[in-house]
Amino acid sequence: MNNITELPANVFTSLPYLEELRMAGNDLTFIHPEALSGLHQLKVLSVAPSADHRRKVEC
């Protein structure tokens, strides 16, 4: 866990060939609608919350 709570717009633009993004275990509360923009090679996305912090994530 990296204690990441938000994914801002275009946060991964420098990683256009990223195939897996595993954010499980972080306490994400906000994912900008364009946070994953440009990740055309993305095959795996995991954003499962930590077991003790299940909450709604805004997009």
C-alpha cells in the first residue's frame, strides 16, 4: 500500500505502454475521469480498497 488517495487527470501520460496497474489496498477516494487517459495498452486494472476502508470512490 502506498497511501494513494487520488488519481488526478493524466497522471499516467508518461507511461503509454503500461499494461497492468494495481492500486489495491490504497484508500482511493477520487479518480479523475481522465486519470487513465492514454493508457491504450492497459489490460489489468485493480483498485480494490483496503479491507478495513470500504467506501465510495468518486469519478
